Amino acid sequence: MKSYKDNALDEEKDDSYFQLAIKAKDYARQIVLKGATQVENNELQKKHAVALSQGIVDVMQINSIRLESDLYVYEFENNIARTTKFSLGNCFELAEHALDYFVSEVPDEKVEAEIFHISGSDHAFLVVGRPPKSDPNDPSTWGKKAVICDPWANKVFYADHWLTELRGYKYKLGILDNIKTIILPSYIPHYKNETESFDPLKHTLKPIKGCSTSYLGEARTIVRLKKHVIDKIYLLLNEAQEYKQKLATLMGNIIKEHGKDDNKAKELQKKIIELDNFIKNCQDNDIPSIKDQRDNGSYRQTRNHLIIYHQTRCCGKGFDW
């Protein structure tokens, strides 16, 4: 059987997808260094394995500000950011980083890459070069060039070897851990990680929606990102205008009753001036600056710039989206 592990290729096959898949696998594994489901974790002491499982749970609860209108693009970017920061993830996160290799590192290759899930098991991996008219549930229709890239298993192999090379994931729990999991919802058990052979009678392959180069290529654009952020700013400006009007009305009532030298009236006047300055800066500086961001630049650099803008210009002024 020819796979990445024995570094053998069929002579009649074009190995361009194969070589790119190897690079994508290595790219993902250089970023995500540890996880909870890796089989090698079975050699760890229980406290270390449980700590890794808890670490994955904690990382998956970290969410950045949502800048994208498209939920799938946001989830992709959010997951890439948090797993990169902490170098933690399981098979899906590794597959996402392999996908990100094609999206961010070699976008000019124009290769179709998509994350698949094994239904009936718990495993995700990347498929590279599947023909668009092929049956996603039947790798025998994917042709000679399609490749399966599985960073979690550290394997790359041609898709027509799927029945012998592809494996799913399963885990076992000890009796005590199983009981504690039922009784204590927050309990983090000690899993024994295992793999299982792909069984067509109980397993099926399904692409995960939104996790492909074609989808992200259409939905993940700087033009869409800028438009959504600017729309958010305009909504924020409307809220700021309404808030300013309420403060002005309240200040007017206080002045009528207590005079313009009243301390509360003076504080409200300061707030109104701050709001005026915020609104003016957004209209005169921030929105034009965002519009001037290059439409053909780096999506992630633009996104990071806008996150900093949100943290400093919006949250820093007491506003949020």
C-alpha cells in the first residue's frame, strides 16, 4: 500500500496534489502540537492526559470579536487564531490548519481542498483534489489524483486507498470514569484513545459545510469583511446619536430645574462632547481608513488590524458591537 509513510508513489499518478498535501500536513503539525485524542496520549499519566483534555475544552471556549457576516468564515478564523495561539487541537483543528495552508499560504495554486468527517466515527481530515462532479460519499469516484491528508494520523495517501488506509477515531472509558461522566456533567474523564478501520457498513464520508477552499474563496474576502465592519460602525453611530440625544434631553431638564452650573449638567455636557468627538472621528477618520484597506491584500492582516481597531476605538470608548 502506497502512502506518505513509505514515501512511494504510483508511477501513473500525478503527484502534485500529493506533494502539496504533505506540505499541508507538516504545516498543520508544526502549529498544533498537542491534543486530547492522539493515541500517543495513552502513554501519559492520567493527570497529564486529563489536563490536555481540559486545555482543549478551555481553548474552544475562547472567542474573538465577530467581524464576519458569514458564520462559517468567522468560525474558521476564530478557530485558526485560538489554536495557533495555544498550539492545542484535535483532528478537526489539525484539518483546519491543513486547509488554511491552501487558503493562506498557497492560494495561487487554486487547489480544491475540503474537510471531511467520518459519520459513525469521530474523525476529520482533509481531501485534496476531489473532482467537483464526483460523489463526495464515494472515494472510488474521486479519480487517481485525489489525496487524503490526515495531519492527526500523520498520513497522506491517495484517496483510492481509502478502504485500507483511512481510519476513524474512538475512545474507551473505564467503568469509574463512565459513571462519573454520567453523574457529573463537568467531569473531565481519562479516555483511552483508539483508531478503527473504515467500515462502509457503519461509516460514511461527509464534507463539512463551509470548510473548503472553494467556499472560503468566495465568502472570505476583504471586500466583504470591510463592508460588514463599516455596516457595524454605522449601526454603532446611530446608537451613539440616539444616546447623545437622550443625554442632551436629560441635561436640558437639569438646567431648567437647577441651572447650567449644576454639576450633573456639567458632567453630561462632557459626555456629549465625548460622543460628538467619537462620532466625528468615526465619520472623518475611521470609516475612510477602513475603506482604504487594500482589497487584494492579506485577509488575516486586515482582520487583525480591524480587531485592534475594535478594541481601541470602540471598546476603548465604551462601545461594543
